[in-house]
Amino acid sequence: MDSFEFNKIAGALLGTVLFAVGLGIVAEAIYSSEEPAKAGYELPVGKPEASGAKPAAAAVPLPVLLAKADVTKGQAATKVCQACHNFEKGAGIKVGPPLYGVVGRPKGSVAGFDYSAGLKAKGGNWDFAALDDFLTNPKAYISGTKMGYAGEPSPEKRADIEAYLRSLSDSPVALPEVAAAPAAPAPAAAAPAPAPAAPAK
């Protein structure tokens, strides 16, 4: 290759490099962006609550919910449970223990069912409060429970289910008594008006 040919190739390469550099400078000038004053992005902030916001409603006591519970709705809500539990009297074990007569029954007492260690250690009977805690969040109530049910967040729906489970018995346990509402305090008696001062003599 003679020097003329080499110079042409070198010139072409050099020209290409200069063109690319020049193009980068021009593009940067056209599409330049300003540096932000503060790095990062502003995250949206929720509106502060108004000072007159309503307080959260007080929880309704379980005995009140059970007194208003609907057994038919409770039965409908247990459809999902029927894949793992029997509800008929004398029916055997499925994936879980049978639930006929569960209200008032000692925990972990169905013969032949392999309960989790957490349930065996829990002790006590399946009263309404225990059932309500369990149905709210089984895994939180009994550590290591084998039950895959996630829980029912609605207190009203849980009460319906508990009322239905209560009905599955030859002698259903009594519902807990609803505590009487506390009497309103009597208004304070008005202080007697002071006697008028005797006129000076």
C-alpha cells in the first residue's frame, strides 16, 4: 500500500471520529437539561385530616353481634369450608375435623384427627370468643396451624358463621348475654340561689 492510499484511509477514519464528536456536541447543546436544585423526586404527601374528622366507630361487642346474627347467612358463608370440613352429625374427618358440635367443644378433641402442636397446646373450649379470634386470623391465633383459611375480617360475617356453627348441635350452647348499656349520669342538681342580703338598718 502506498502512502497516498494510507493517507486516504487515515483521513477517512479521522473525519469519522471528528464528525461523531461534533454531532455529540451539537446534540448536547440542543437537548441539554437543567440540573435540578435538589436531587431525587418529590413524593406525594397525603392531605392532612381535618380537625373535625369523625373518630373511628367503636367496635360492636361480640354478644351484640351474635344476638343480631343470621344463621342462614352464616351457613352460606361456610360453603368454602365444606371442602375441608364435614358439618353433618356423625360425619367423619375430611382434611379438617368435623364441625358438628364444635361450639363449646374442647379444642383438639376429635379422636383420630392429627391436630397441630399449636392447637394441642392452646387448651380450653371453642367458646364464641375463641371462635371469633380464630376466624379473624387463624395463623395469628394458633401458631403453626395447618388450616389454610386466611380469615374473615368482617365482625358481622364472623358472627353469622358462629351462629350457624352454634346451630349444629343437639343442645346448642346459650348465647352470651348482652350487657346492659350503662345508665346516663343524672344531671347535677342546681345549687340553691343565695338568700338576699338583709337591708341595712
